[in-house]
Amino acid sequence: MDVPNLDATPVVPKTGDEPLHESGRLLGQHLRDFWAWAYSDLLGNAMRGVLAEYLVGTALGCVHGRTRLEWDAWDLRTVDGIRLEIKSAAYLQSWRQSAYSRIGFDIRPTTAWYAETNTYSSDRRRQADVYVFCLFAHRGQGDRRPARRRPVAVLRDEHPPARRDGRRAEADITRGAVAAGAPGPSGFGELRGAVEAVSAGPRVTPGQDPQ
């Protein structure tokens, strides 16, 4: 019995012009129509986070000609090998609110899954070299456009993953803690320099456990 090829399926970047069809019969819709239907809510938590990854990756020059790799151990990797985790928060959500959302960023340690090898790390830790915290800071009801320029703070992972008393590892970092530890907010044009300034230390080869 022949064993089927079960390697990962390569993803080719799409343009949006690809027609939808059924066995060659055109349905009158294109891929961009699906995108507009499924992903127009850029203020929701899921898509706002993906948009933040894209904006950061664009600023760092590491997304052009590539596609997003979901569930990998880290969100982005620069051409210099810096592993990045992108976190996004906002005061406003797409649903009705009774108050502004609390600003915090999830930094809990994880068990990494390496997409290239379909293997898991042997322990829980923070996987990235640098964390980039993106805040959609707008608070007005009249203009909710997450695609606008957003202030960004950059921080090297220096927060201990576990407390000395043996209690559960810190899972959340507040905006104030980010501001205290980061070199300062960076706009789109300053982000590359900010990431390079705070990055240091060993790199991890995909498919290998961090040491």
C-alpha cells in the first residue's frame, strides 16, 4: 500500500482575484469577496491581533511575499532571526460595552509547537526574544479604525516565567508595566530600530527546543 504524502501543504500568497468555482463553473464571486465577508471586523480581538502582526511585520520587512503561519511557536521572525511575539489590546471592542476594556497583554509561558517539524517543546516557557505590545488607543465612538497608526511598545522578555514562591507563572502584563520596562512608544517608522535595540541573546532554530 502506497503511503500518501502528508507533508505540510505550502501556502502561496493570494491576490484576491482568484475566482470561486464549482468544478470549473464560475460562481460569480472572487476570493476578495470572501475576505470582505469574513474579515472586515478589524476591531474584534482575533482580527485586530492579526492586523497588528501584519503591521509590525511590514515595519520590520518580514512579511512581504510570505503568508501568516498560524499556531507556530512565535508570531514573526525577522531576517536577522529575532523571534517576535505580537500582542494587541484596545479600549474599544466591536461589541456593545458598559466600560472601556482593561489594557493588559497575555505573556504566559507556553508549550511551543514548531510548524516545520510538527513537534512540541519539552517544557513551558516564553518562546520569543522580543515582545511587541500594540495598543489601539482610540476611545471615541465616532472613529473606530484599527488600521490607523497605533503606538507600540517593545520589550525584551526579561519577566521571570515563574514566581519564586512556586505559584503560577505571571500570565498578564499591564500597560503600566510595559511602559515602565520599555524604551518608549514607537511609531511605525521607529519600530525596526526599537526591536533591534532591545534584542539580544541566543536564537532558536525552528524545530529545536530553546535552551
